[in-house]
Amino acid sequence: MHELPAGVLWGADGATPAQCAEMLDGLDEFARTCARLGLDDHTGFIEECRWHFDHYPHYLSRRRHVADYPTYIRNRRGPMRVSSPPTPDWLRRR
């Protein structure tokens, strides 16, 4: 997600719709793990990632109608960046 708002990457290349679906599956698993561990403060990160994994395939199918992905994001009022989830207390150095 570090390449936003340029696009969603898979390795060094832009993600395909199938790869976005695979990332959504991984995100769902991550969300379940966070819920099990009580990491409620990761919700924003998860939802921002979900927005891009859901919308990027649609952007790819409409690319000839939209100047670029940042314009697509703005038009749909999506997040231009994905904020990193907070570090759990037990991982912070003291």
C-alpha cells in the first residue's frame, strides 16, 4: 500500500483483479487474527486496505474513462493513503 495513490502493487507490478481478490482474502484472515487478539485499533487500516482492494479492479476496468488512479480515488471519496496500524503495546520497546 506504500505506492498509493499511484496504484495497488503486486510485487513490482500493478495488481490484477485476481491478485486484488487474493489480497482481500489475506486481509480477511488478518482481520480475523486482529479480532482474536483484541487489536481493535487496526480497524482503520483494514478498512482503508479493503477500499483499495475492492476498488482497484473497478478502476482497471474503467481506466480509459479516468485520468489516473488518484482521480478515481478522489471521485469516489476514497482514502488517498493507508495509515499504518498502531504498534501493540507489548511490541513497543521500553
